[in-house]
Amino acid sequence: YATVTIIVNIAAFLDWKRERMFEVLTKRLAASNLRFIIRDGKQMQVTDQDMCVGDIVSFNAHMAAIISCDGILLSGQDVKCDESALTGEPEPVLKSAEKPFMISGTTVNAGKGTMLVIAVGEYCIAGKIKKSVYGGEGGGELSPLYGKLDAMATRIGKVGMVCALTAMIA
């Protein structure tokens, strides 16, 4: 029993340490991922979390490959976005005055331009998807996958308890 306790504690400690390292890396990446925007007539560099509705964001295929908020294309030069993650469309979509909507979570494959931010955070398309998958602040309803995993974990726990009790009695 002592060996199992030691192994479980070491595994838990290593998992905790990895989780902390991942959080630090995520924060460092978010802080280094700056966007060039125009807010109140002034040019600024901000992180994705600091962008607001009404900002004008400059982007190109290299500088801001992943769109982090919903927007409307104001001007652009051969802008093509990969929307396959959301729509399943295998080909990049050409953005123009006829198709000006820049959707969060998509990738700019070609071109450069500016867009007006119309939704950020949990109000943009990617935010709504993330909220429905991971749940909101209020806990909300479990997704079918989380419900099945929770039920399976409960069953495994019950079987484990029965086996442990049987082993202890025998």
C-alpha cells in the first residue's frame, strides 16, 4: 500500500507541475501576441484580451494569422481566410465587399487589410463555441461527452471500491 501511495503522490505532483508550466507558457504566449489597432484615432499595440468593439485591427497573413475576434473587412488586398474549422469549406474564402465578415477562429492565409471589430470574448463566434463546449461561468449544462465521461468515472470508482473492499476482507 505504501508503494501505491508514493506512486500516486508522485504522479499527482508531476501533473500539478506540468499544469502550472502550461499556464505560464499560455500567459507568456498571450502577452507576446500583440495586435496593431487604431483606437480613438491613435495607433496602439494590444493583446487579444485587450481588444474592444470598435477597434480597427490591421492584419496580414504573417502578423495576425489567426483572427481572434469577429469583424467586418474595411479594406483589404487579396485577403483569403481558411474557415474550414467552422464551415468545413476546404478552400480558402476570398474576402471582399460582398463577403466582408471576418470570423474569429479562422486563419488568414493570404493578403493584408484592416477590419472593424464587432464582437469579442464570449460574444464572438469562437467565444460562443468555447462557452458551449467548456461551459460558462454559472456551470451550466454538461456536454454529452463530459456527461458520459463523468458516468464512466463514477462506474470505475464504484468497481474499484468493491475490489478494494473484497481484497481487504479476503
